[in-house]
Amino acid sequence: MAKIFAIESSCDETACAIINDKLEIESSVVTSQIDVHSRFGGVIPEVASRMHIEQISVMVKEGLNNQKVEDMDAIAYTIGPGLIGSLHIGAAAAKTLAFFYNKPLIGVHHLRGHIFVNELIEPLTYPLLALVVSGGHTELVYMRDEDSFEILGTTQDDAIGEAYDKVARILNLEYPGGPKIDKLSKLGKPHYQLPTPKVDGYNFSFSGLKNACLQLEQRLKRNGEELIGEDLAYAFQEVALHHLLDKTLKVMNDYEVKHVLIAGGVACNSRLRELMSENIKDAKLTLPPLKYCTDNATMIGVAAFKEFNRQRFVSLDASSMPSMPIDK
Ligand code: KG4
Ligand code: ZN
């Protein structure tokens, strides 16, 4: 049975896992730096790299879980996209293991990991549409088969998670703001009117919506009126998530889509999951469990098998790619 040892370090989680070719998770460990970054209101790249350096050896040891590197058939790591310093630490660890134990090395695209982890839930059916929503990405990825990736739509400014985090700051909520807005909005009522983003095609835009939240807060302050946080959270979330849903439905109207899935940190959002369940009618829908939405190494291992099965390996001098396109 083939086994892959996988490492993820693209942002602020250091993670390792062992996956076998039956897609069984033999081990999976994740450590998050979120408590440190929340003090700064967002991920500080230099701090993230240093914390990866502190964590990586411990995570490799724990991730191996008493198994031997000699028994692995390949070493996989996130080659991009992500923070360059963070990517380098995972790459250095993976390359050291691959060199020392003479194992093939697999460079995995982070977003392919977010997509393919859904195979742990159910088989993927093509053509497939993935709505990838995280702190750094907002993408509609169309896949005719498991080796074809077409970005039909992307954000023209802020990523959806970034917009959540910025609006959370207006509401004095700590980073990461997404989960807090998700919770707060459940107490909110339709009260504030915010503009629906207008963007061509299947693309997204969130900066106008974020600015509208800021302007509303400033106007109320000037007038000596109280801002009702729950109601702003509600209004922002409804507009932002309907924007995601509308573009997803637009693709489904124009393309053949047999399977829809959501992926990335914002896929944890309870209202997004509700909206998708209510509105995706003509295709299979996968809503991954929350532990597979946030960054982990299991997803890198699952995506690595796609490369392994095609014998697509990278060399020890492969460069990490902070803005790697998904079709590369
Ligand atoms: O995928 P992820 O863990 O990291 C990367 O950006 O790659 O995503 C983190 C983002 C943050 O912006 C966070 O606020 C957002 O996902 N997020 C959420 C929720 N949980 C996490 N946004 C909305 N609702 C949530 N429940
Ligand atoms: Zn991610």
C-alpha cells in the first residue's frame, strides 16, 4: 500500500499527515498560530515564518506518529500559493526528508488540496464546480476532469475572508473575524441597506461592500447614533454571501455542472452552507466538515496522490510559488 507523508505550511498553520492510497488518514496533526496573529489583527508574514520554524520539527515527529519515513512512498508539501516565508519552511522540511531518505518529492497546489480533500467525503463527479473561499482566495474553479482546472471567476479586489476580517475590525471583533460575524449575524435583523456588488461575468468584488460598512459606521458616529453591530453583521453577510451564491448559480446556468463543492476557511460559514443547501438543486453538493475547510495536511496528502498516480514529481531545487496559478 502506497503512503505519502504530507506537509502544509502556506499561511499560519503548520501541519503534517500520513495518507495511504485507500485515502485513509493514518495520522494528521495541525498547530495554528491564530492566537499570536490575533494580537496584531491579522497574519504577520515574518512572525508566521518564525513560528513555522519553531514548530516544523515537532510537527514532523508528531505527524509521523511512530511510523518511519523509510516506509513512505513520497514526501509531499505545499509548493504554493501562500506566504513565501511560510512556504519555504515546509519546503525545506520536505526536501530534507526527500533528500535524506531518497524519496520522490511532490509539490502540491494549496487550492487543489482544498478541493480534493472532499474526496474523503464522497467521490467527485465531473464536470465539477468548486467555490474556493478563504482569507486569500475567492475563486470559481471549473473542472472538466480531475486534471483540468479553469478559473471562471475571481475577486477583483479583496478576498471574501479578508472582507469578513476587515468588517469585523469595524465592529471591534478580533481576528479572525469570519467566525465572529457568522455568530453575531444570527442575532441581527434586516435594518441596514448595503449595496450589492456589480461585477462582470463570474467575478467578485468585496471592497465596495466593505467601504459601505465603514461609511455607515462613520456616518452614525458623526450623527451621535448607535451602530447596531448584529444588524451590520447581518447586512454585510447577507449581501456578501448572496454575491457568492449568485455567481455560482450563474456558472451553473451557463455550464454543465454535475457536482458543486465549497472549500477554504469561509466554507465553515453556517449561513453560506445553508444558502448552498437551499439553492443548489441540479447538482450533487458537498459541504465538507469544518476540520477539512481550514488548512491541514490531510488535504495536501489527498491532492498529492493525484500527482503520485501520474508520477509527477518535483526536483529538490523546485521554487516555492507564492502566487501559483491553479492550472500550473
Ligand atoms: O482557508 P483559511 O483557513 O486560510 C487561508 O486564508 O488560506 O481561511 C481563513 C479565513 C479567514 O479570513 C476567516 O475569517 C475566514 O476564513 N473564516 C470564516 C469563517 N471561519 C473562518 N469566514 C466566515 N465565516 C466563518 N464561519
Ligand atoms: Zn487554505
